[in-house]
Amino acid sequence: MSATPAMDALEDRFRRLSALAGAEGVLGWDQRVVMPKGGAEARAEQLATLSVLHHEILTAPAVAEALDAASTEPLDGWRAANLLEMRRRHAHATAVSAGLVEALSRAGSRCEALWREARAKADFGIVRAALTEQVRLVREEAAAKADALATTPYEALLDGYEPGGSIARIEALFAELEGDLPPLLEAVLERQESREPATAPSGPFPVAAQRTLAQRVMTTLGFDFNHGRLDETLHPFCGGVPDDVRITTRYDEAGFVSGIMGVIHETGHALYERGLPGDWRHQPVGEARGMVMHESQSLLMEMQACRSPAFLGLLSGWAREAFASDGQAWDPENLHRVYTRVERSFIRVEADEITYPLHVILRTRLERALLSGDLDVAELPAEWNAGMRDLLGVTPPNDALGCLQDIHWYDRAIGYFPTYTLGAMAAAQLFQAAVAADPAIPEAIGRGDFAPLLGWLGVHVHGRASSLGTEEILQAATGSTLSAGPFLAHLKARYLDA
Amino acid sequence: MSATPAMDALEDRFRRLSALAGAEGVLGWDQRVVMPKGGAEARAEQLATLSVLHHEILTAPAVAEALDAASTEPLDGWRAANLLEMRRRHAHATAVSAGLVEALSRAGSRCEALWREARAKADFGIVRAALTEQVRLVREEAAAKADALATTPYEALLDGYEPGGSIARIEALFAELEGDLPPLLEAVLERQESREPATAPSGPFPVAAQRTLAQRVMTTLGFDFNHGRLDETLHPFCGGVPDDVRITTRYDEAGFVSGIMGVIHETGHALYERGLPGDWRHQPVGEARGMVMHESQSLLMEMQACRSPAFLGLLSGWAREAFASDGQAWDPENLHRVYTRVERSFIRVEADEITYPLHVILRTRLERALLSGDLDVAELPAEWNAGMRDLLGVTPPNDALGCLQDIHWYDRAIGYFPTYTLGAMAAAQLFQAAVAADPAIPEAIGRGDFAPLLGWLGVHVHGRASSLGTEEILQAATGSTLSAGPFLAHLKARYLDA
């Protein structure tokens, strides 16, 4: 007989939950990528039903008993970490009623569908009521979870994306950025003015050629098309399950620049998923650590590895082949200027490394205010525009370029935004540690050989999954917990000293 | 307070089951249409989990109690029919254990994946063991259901596809066909020999042009792309849910003939799904009646409406446009010869109307023998080939053209095949009744106006959903239960008298 019967039963139950989550992942992918509009109501019903079942299985009375019993069983390190993760999920789930879970799922599906229309028509009014209702429900959820987790409502939501995330840590790290970034931005823009301007390669760039190039880049980075797909959506994302990771992109025939970096970004997410330890598939401890770590993996590929002169040299040749075009705009030096161009602009996902954190700081501020009730949904467009003026010095001409640009809040994700910038910091910290450990990495990247980098990430990040916390993974991998230093050093080196 | 509390509770439960079935439908579509091969294991896990949950919800002790209680409640006609359907499903589900359901789901996913490989390599050996295991499990399932439903094992499986289907009825109807078809086939082939041969339009037919033409035909027939999709798979099927119906086809650049008729066939299925009564969405009584009725709707479109000279006149002009080609092969008279060409051939899905029932008679015979144990899976290829020789006078040169050609047995569908030919009979019977009721239908079809036909089908078939049995629907719509007469009359009129 097993010495760990309670833990065995929990592992069976969580294996079932993992399959259910996988099903939800595929349905969500389908909803965004291929579902016809008229299928929305039926899909909302399906997702709501799976979500309720998930909740029922996770909150069944037997779980609480088994969690208690398992804590007295002899568990090794990974299983002990697995139990911790189970506890965390159970606490989140039992905090909210089945009725609220279902209402959130329905409101989310409705709101997301209306957001698509609102964004297309640049008309916030279309989604205002649905977002108001959704924020109301999320406040309820946050209050209930704050009680259960003995934390603040915002941190209770944050914990769902970044386990153990602390608002005090975020405030301290963001304060450092708010202090350093504005003068850095001024200096970089001034320097940029005085130097040769970047020349964007001129299109059109046929979608088929972009797709072929994207597949070539993905394969080089280590993406396995036998275990994943590349498709098209308005808002790129990485979905699916570790053995079937699906990323999306949008192709713009007029502009090639941001598209390929978007693909690299999502590929970074996908490589993390694929690199999770096979032995722990379908268990909480085998999943990605959280959104900070996830974003660190996408930004490490996009910002650290692939905007390097070494990789841009490679990309230069490939792009010339793909588009059968041979202008000077494809010279690696020019591409580097293109890919390190800094600008005060409206769209977060197209922002450069220096202004990006300012977008995130604004969103973090606004979502905290939405959650606390200090900000009404009706006032969101005006507050957004005022914040853009203050932080970035630009005012969006319409809401499609303003508060309708991101899917997050319309898809129930409040408490998520800070992880982008924490992830950018972690990316710089990890990449510097990887290169310190293996100085041959940059040169290998220039040859299209990502194996050394991927090998290091496999050991120090991907393979650790959720067996440690975010800060513990960083400490073990880099010798330090999360810090703004490596990120700011990276920005200075790339944008002022290079 | 409601006068029907037990029935209310059942309707809630079955609404949840319908959403779960919808989710399974989308996952199944994804598995066949877009899933990368490496995702197979994870998908099998997801489908098995949903299938177990479905089974648990349907077999919970509360259901049996509610079914009993509801039978004493005041229910109107549709709700009473709904209760009957619930009972039938409950009886099927309680007959088999959760363990067997899960084993069947897993074996099915594995076997289907291996079938794809086996068929591609024309190597039955690849799938032999998996099919043997699957047949073993299906035998277990059939035996258990036969006990529960007090019927024979084969009819117990048949009932899952065609509620109330009787092997005695099938034997009688098939005997009539076995008597009439061979001499009819001889006569038709002889007549065909003596007349101008059909000239197949010559390709290549670019996939993009075929797709555009397919969409035009689908729209003309009444398919709503806001509530459905057209995609590509090896084995065409109709999946999804009524508000998001997804059909597939395969394009052959070398041949245009069978592809477009395949699309019309699946569109017939899709129109049935879309035409089901919106008021009864998510309830058993609101679903399609069964596979005989379903196949009657696809064959009514494909064989009755769209192989008519009237429709082929329309198609002729559209095809000339689509392929920018103007040869004589596109003349309506020649197209009619192409689309009514009769041949002793290997592949059921490409067979003509006259030989098709002979394929089905063989499969029915073989699957009954597989189920009873009279036939070993290892002997299947040889038995198949012997049967083809006897019934059709041809011997498949390899198993890809033989027993590997159909997905059914490899996807757990035993007891399904007879419904194709019963459906062909029902199609002829229904079309003749529709034209008798509204003699303007053929001419409207020639103008691309399917509204009169669809209107009649909406009232007499689609809108009735499962409120009546198959034979009752036919009786009400045509004045007679299912009969071979109209089908044989149709064949004689089209192939001998025209």
C-alpha cells in the first residue's frame, strides 16, 4: 500500500483538473482564432459549464480533508511543492462561490466579444456597460479572495497570476523605474535625434512570405511544430497545452518590423511551456511558475536575445531572402537602429523597451483604482488619456489607441499588468546570468544556434517549473532576487553606450 | 412554485450535459482539423476526462429519482418527448461503468490516430492491435447495453445512432435492395456503355477557386457562415454545434467532381443542425432525430436536389466562372452524365447511388460479425476483399482502398453503417413528398432558390427535432413509414428512364 494515499488521491484529482484546464485552453484558442461570431453564445455556455465543473471538482469537501491528511504524509521536495500549489489553488477556488465563478465566466465572454466590436469602431460606449458589470463582479471576487488569503484585494488578484506577488515590492521596483526612466528617455531621444535615422524596410510584405519567415525563426529558436501551431489573431497570445502550444500573430502587409518580434515574443512563452518537466505534466508543480517568469521568457527571447546585433545580422539575411528584396534598409546596422528606435507612442504592445514600463505603470495605477472603486468605468477613457499625457507626453486621438487597445480588462484580467515589467526586469537579470555562465551564448545566437541559451534556461528556469517560487528561481539562477539594476544597466548599455 | 420541479431539475442537468457535449464536439473538430500530431496524448486525456464527467453527471443517483418523479408531472408533448429522450440516454449511460467509458474513449483516440498512419501507409498491421482492443471493449459495451435495453448487442449499439432502429426492419429493407439492385446495376451499366461517355472536366482546379465555389454553393443552399465554417480534412465530416456548425472537405486539385458534391452533402447535415428549433436548444428533444434522418438530409441535398439537371445547369455556369474555363465538359448535359456515372469501385464515399448500398450491406455484415465474434479483426482485410468480390465484383489492390478507407470502426462507430442506406431511402421518400406538396421546388432549385425546399424541410423534418421518432416523422411528412420503393423508383427514373 502507498505511504501517501491522500497525496495520491489529490494527484489523481489534479490530473483531471489539468485535463479540464487543457480543454478550456483549446476552447479559448478556438474562440479567438477560428470561431464564427454566431457561435459566441454557445461557446460562452460551454466555457461557463467547464468552469463550474472545474470549480466543483476543486472545492469538493474531500479536497480540504485530503490536503490536511497529505500534509502529514512523507513527501519529497517536488511533491511537497505540489501540495503547496494545490493548497494555493484550493484557497483561491473556495474563496468564491460557484455562482460567482459562473457569472464571471459569462460576463467575461460577453465583455470580450463586445470589446472586439468596440475596438474595431473605436467606440468605448459599446463595451462600457459590460465592463462596468464585469468590474463589479471582479471586485466581489477580489474582496472574497482577500478575506480568504488574508491579503489586500489587489494582491489577491495578483496572486492568481503571480503567486506571492507583493504590491509593496512592485511599488518599490516601479518607483526606481519612475525615477530613472524619464531622464533616460530624454537622453536617449536626444541622442537618437543626433544620429543617423532608422529606415524602415519598405513593403509590401506578402503574408505568405512573412509566415514562412516566422516559421523559420520559430524553428531556429527551438519551436517544435509537431507540438504546436502558429495562427493569426488581432491580439497575439500563446495558448494550448505544453504538448500542443499554440501561438498567434497578426500580419501587416505594410509593416514587417513589429510582426516578427511579436512572433519571437510568443515563441519565448511557448518554449517555456514546452520545456516544463515531462515527469510532472498534469500536476500543479509541473506548470509554469507564474506570469513574471513567463514574461521573462518571452522578453528574454524578444528583447535580450533577438534584438542583439548578432541575431539581427542573421535576420537581415533571412528577410532579404524571404522578401526577395535587397535594399540598404536590410543592413544589420540599420535593422538594429529600427529595432532599438525609441518613441513616445500610444500602443503598449508596439512600445520600445524604455517607454513600455511607463505604459505598465499607468495601467497598474488605473486597474488598482478601478478595483478600489476610486475610478468609475465611465471615467476610464478620460483618466487613461490624462495618464498618457502625464507619463508619456502624448494623448491618444481615440479610444482604440487608448483604453480599448488591450484585451486584458475586457477579459477579466485585473492584477496582471505589473507582471510585464517585472518580467522585463527578470529577463535582463536572467540573460546576463546566462551569458556570465556561458560567454559563448551571444556568438552562438549569431549563428542561429539557440541550444546553449535554451540549455541554460532549461536547467535554471523551464525545468524548475513551480518547484520553487519566482524569487527563489531568480536567486538560484542569478544569485539575486528580482532587481531593477540589470534591466536599467541593459537599457543604458544598449541605448546610450553602444 | 413550478408544477414540474423534477423535470425542471432534469432540464437544468441536460443543459449542462449539452454544453459538455458541445465542448467535446469542438475538441473533436480541433483534433481532426488543426491539432498537431504531438498533441494527441494530451487531447486523449482531455476527451477522456470530459467523457467521464459527462457519464458521471448523467448517471448520478439523483437522475434516476428525477426521471421517476418527472413521469408523474404534467408535461406537454415536447416535454414528454424530452423526458423519453432523457430516459433513453440514461439507460445507455447507466448500462456501462465509468471505467469502461474511459477505456473506450482512450482506445478510440489511440486507434483513430493509428488508423491515420495505417491508411496513409496502406498497412493494416499498424492498427490491427489497437482495433482488436477496441472491438473487444465495444463488445463489452454492447453486451452491457443489450442487457439494459433488453435487445440484441448489435441493436443496442444501433440504438445509440438510430433510436429504435431494428435489425429485422433493416434485414427486410436490405433484402429488397439486394434483390433489385444487382439486375438494376447490370441494366444501367449496359445502357451507360451504349451511350455517349461522360467527359470529366480536366484540371488542375486550384484549391482557392474550389473553396470560393464551395462557399458560393453553400451560401446558395442556405448555409450561414456567421454560424459555421468550412475547413479541410482527409475524411469530411460535419461537427460543432447548431449555432456553430463546422463542415469539412478535401480538395483534390486534379479532380473537381467529387469534392463539390461532398461539400453539398455535409451542407445538408449542417442545414439540419441549424434548422433545429431554437426554443429547445440544449435539450435532448431539440437535437437531431438520429443518423437515418441526418443522412436523409445530406443525401436529399446531394443526391436528390443537386444531381438534378436543374441544379447542374446552375453549377455548370458557376464552375465555368470559378475555373475560368469554357470547355464542353462543363455543358450541363455532360455534367449530368458525370454526376450520374455508375461504376463498380472501391471507395464507398465516392460510390454512385446504385453501388453505394452494396458497400453498406457489406459493412453491415462485417460489423455484425466483428461484434458477435464470428469475425476476428485479423481476418478483416481478407473478409472485406472477399465481400467486395461477391457483392461488387472488384477486389481492392490494398487495404487503403479496402478496410482502411473508412474512419468508423477505428473511431468506435459500430452499428452506424446501415443508417447511410436507410438515409438514402428516406431522402428519396422525403424529396418526392416535398415536390408533391410544392411542384415548384425543382424549378426554384434551378434558379438557385432553395427557400421553398428548405421551408418544407424546416416544417416537416428540421423543426420536429426529436419530438417524434424517425418512422413517425416520415409517416407525418410523407404518408408512409420508411420504404425502399421511392428510392428504387428514383434510381430507375434517373438511370434507366431519363
